[in-house]
Amino acid sequence: MTPIAGLAGNRGRNLVRIADRAPGGAELSVVLTNDADAPVLDAAAERGIPTEVVEPEDGESRESHERRLLDRLDEYDAELVCLDGYMRVLTDGFVEAAPPAFNVHPSLLPAFPGIDAHEQVLDADVDVTGCTVHLVTEEVDAGPIVTQEPVAVYADDDPESLKERVLHEAEFAAYPRAVRLFAEGKLTIEGEGDEREVRIAGDRNRSFPTRRVRGSERAAELRYGENPHQSAALYADADAGASVVDAPQLNPGAKALSYNNYNDADGALGLVREFDEPAAAVIKHTNPAGCATADTLAAAYEDALATDPMSAFGGIVALNRECDEATAEQIVESFKEVVLAPDYTEDALAVLREKDNLRVLDIEDFDTDPSPLVEKPLAGGRLIQERDEQVITPADLEIVTEREPSDAQLKTMCFAWQVIKHVKSNAIVFADGTETVGIGMGQVSRVDAVRLAAMKADEHADGKSAAGAVMASDAFFPFPDGIEAAVDAGIEAVVQPGGSVNDDDVIAAADEAGIAMAHTGQRAFRHD
């Protein structure tokens, strides 16, 4: 626990937030004020925080008043002082005698110092403001910066609206962060007097830095979100690489993309970019209904669609080559929401535009890699991880069964592994050659995912069969039952990560059935 003291002159809303959050284990041990009527006193009393009122006496010097403040402060052994709306300038004597002191200013210093920061921001017509937490010095708003938080400025802002947004969006984030860094020992103050500098441990530019500042612009207001009762908008990042966000829509009569269209199209683009050969995929609810590579794009699309034509109805089609007329003619034979490709022939566009509401996206930067990081929002934060760029070759596989896979099966294992990276876990892919046969996605038990893939291959696939196919699993089989279900469906080779405590039993089941199995040594979970 790190004891801190608050020094406030009014409501002390930042101090109240720090008290409620206890960032880094910091505890507000006392609130001092120079005003007996300050509302912060009631807020502190409600939380059981001791308070001290040290009002300046008539004619009392700043130095004398501050000595009395320091006397009260000394009783609480505070390691940090946090100012919040304390409108008296502190002298060097106080700064040198007291523990380190932070203050927060409602602008991105050194821009717009002083008491009228919001008015200065609006007069300057800037797009971004924010707040700054800094070390307190005798010179107002000039101490070393600890941390900052940006906030957008909008055309309809006035000083009051900007003040409230800076408080809630910036100060409420930055001040607890600064206190946490101090309490956790990640912030050090070097030097003396005016030569002091702030250092933050690990504050370097790398994949996962201690701080991230991301700006994005609203690209579109969408009709609705995932469901009609949810409002939604699309925001665009700069330099996104291959992306559906700013892809030109080449069918002028079609309506704008929906939230779900963008989500599914993004997943479809990620899948077809896995392959160098002509590839096609059909996506439904971000899962592949089918995927294939072939010598021609039209053949790849035909094979991908044949995996599950029923589920492909209303889906998203993704291609990794210029869409030609032959492929376009197949696409329009059944209802699709969106088709995306790096380019289109004029004849292909003519065919696709016959469908008034088919969205036709041109992915202009198809060969440009997207961001190496992917994000998942959480309530109160976000998870960030490296994009799954793993690619396996036959040389990467460890053969663990008595029967060795054929060269053709090894090739199919590698194809299926690239597909399964884009299937929600628990995921199973049945494949033959370089086309999917059945896909089991999003099951809470692995054996059920196997059964679903088998059912899809048996009941939904057009001209395909699981008999003689290869099965890929995105994670290890915890029990032999998944292998047994696959053998019942006709699977003759399996690729999976391995690593289960029951690997020996699983391998024994494969040997008993006379099928081949290879381990990748790495899994391919996908949970969003």
C-alpha cells in the first residue's frame, strides 16, 4: 500500500476517483483543503478518509500557510501528494519539503497553460486537446510531464462541454495511471529542483509498449450494428494495408455494407490471403463455409462452394485473384451479400452488377500486409496480440503413427492447417486435396466438432465425401473419441498439434485404425 495525500480546493473529483480505484495499491490517506466549504470534504468523509482544513489567515504569507500545511501533512507519512483544483501557487519551499507532488492540467502541455485552457483550445481551432499530469514546481504548469491523455475537439464544442469531456475521458484515465506508475515503482524522478526529470520503466517503442495512443476517423455511420436495435459506426485507421474498411464499392446500385458485412468480409479477406495459388472462400458469420485453391479461380470457387452450398446462401465470397467472367457467373447463381477481390475484369463486373444488391469490393492494396497486431475489446480495456502468421510445410510435421502419410496427404494437411486458423474453436476441418470437405466450428467439445464436420461432409457437401479425407484439428485431442469419430466418417490422415497428456492413447487409436497422424507442435485457436 502506498499512502498518498490529496490537496484540493473544490470538488476533488479526480481525488475521489483515485480513492475509489486505489490504482497500484495507492491509498488516499488524507485530503487537505484550504476551504472549509469545499465539497471534497463530504466526499472524503463518505469514504472514511481523514480530512484537514488549513485555511489561510488574514494577511498570512504563502510561506507561513504552507508551513502549516506541511505540519499537517507530516502526520500522515504520505509518499505522494496529488493536487486537484488547488488554486494556490505553491512555493519552492513547499515543493522541496513535501513528498513529490502531481497536478493535472486540462490541456496537452506545454500548449495552452493557465486557467482558461479550454477557451484557448477552442480559439486555436485545434482538433485534439487532452490533459497532462505533471510534477508540481513553483512555475505554474511547467513541471516535468508524467503522462498525457488526448481528447478530440469537435466543431460544436463549447468550453463547458469540452471541460466535461476532458475530465471524464482524459483526466479520469491519466491521473490514476500516473498514481499507479508511482505506486508500482515504475516511475522514478531524477535530479533536483528545476533539473528534475521523470523516467518510466519500460517506456520504449516496441510491439507492446507501456502506453498506446491510437487515432482513428469515423469512416461511416452504419444502418445498425450486429442487430437492428444497436447503433454502429465504422472507424478507419491510417495505413491499414489490405482492408475492407476503405475498399471501393464497384456496384453503384447496392446498399452500403452493414456491420455484419464488414465483419464477415474482413474474415474472408484474411483467409484467402493465406494462399499463393488461386483461392476462393465463402464465409458465413466469420466462419468458412468452404475454401479451396485450384489451377483457376473459377475452379477454386466451385470447389469452395461445393463444401456447403446451403450455408453459403447469403454469404461473403473472397477471391485472391482478379475476378474473371467465369467466376462471376458462378457467384451470381446463388444469393451472396458481398464479393471481394483484388480486381475485376470488365466482363466480370458486368455480370456481378446484374445483381442490384450485391456489394462488390475492390481490395486495392491486396498484397500489403495488415497490422501485425490484432485487438479484441473488453469491458474496460482491450486484448492485443500478434496476428497468427504461422505457416506449416511438410518438413515441419512430426509423423507419430506407424502409417506414414502420403505426399498428397502431407500437402492436404498443410492446406487444412491454413484454413483452420480462420475457423472458430473448437475447430475441425476435413479436406481432400486443396479443398475443404466438411467444417466443424465453434463447438465446446472437440468430438462434437468432429461430428459436425462429418455431418456437413455427409449431408451438405455437393459431390464430396469424407471417405479418404484428411482431418485437421486446431488443438490436441484430449481423448481418443475424436479420432474414433473421424475414422467412422472415413478419415485416413490427421494433423493436430499434439501435446495432450493422453497423446499415447490418441496415437494408439490412430494406429489401431490404420490411419496416419502428424503433429504440428503448435495450435491454432481462434476465439473471435
